[in-house]
Amino acid sequence: MSINLVILVGRVGGDPEVKYFQDSGSVVCKMTLAVARRTRNSDQPDWFNLELWGKTAEVAGNYVRKGSLIGVSGSLKFEHWQDRTTGTNRSRPVIRVERLDLLGSKRDQDTEMDNSPEHF
């Protein structure tokens, strides 16, 4: 038996980047998540790269903004590539999100919209 399950709650580090693939009709959303790690001296965030697909990606693109409080669950995977400059093999961990929970209150969203130059 094997288990690959990641559950995180934190704040989004920047506006989501959404990409649509015309050939397949798929959609992917990438963003970062800061999760507070408590230490004796201060709160240090751990940063996670998130990848969302399909309807979950569309929801994130429409409703999530920098600073939004969200909860995610999914699995850990590693992206591998070769650095074009040095030829060095590189990798980074990515959380493949299966479930997205919008945790901010309606009041938080209203305040965020009032302070945003893109208020519609």
C-alpha cells in the first residue's frame, strides 16, 4: 500500500496563472501558496508550487487572488528538466491539487475588491 496525500492551508503568493490548451480543451492553473511554519523566534512561511487542472483550475482563475486564504488537498509530484544554460538536471516539488477550498469570508473578498483597481 502507498499513500501520496498533501493537505495545506495558506495564503496565495500571487494571482493565479491560467493557461488554456486549444488542441485538447484542457486548462491548467499554476500558483504559489505560503503556509506559516511556527518557530520559536518568528513565523516563517514555507512556499509550495501548486498545479490545478480542469474545472478546479477555472474556479481558481475566477475566484482566487493574491493573498486569498485557501485550503488544498492533492498529491506530491516532481517536475524534472534540464537547465538550458548549464545542462544540469533540475527538479522541483509540485502539489497536484485535486480539491480546492476557498476559505476567505465574503467580507474579506469585499475588502479585497474595494482596494483593487480592477473593481467591476
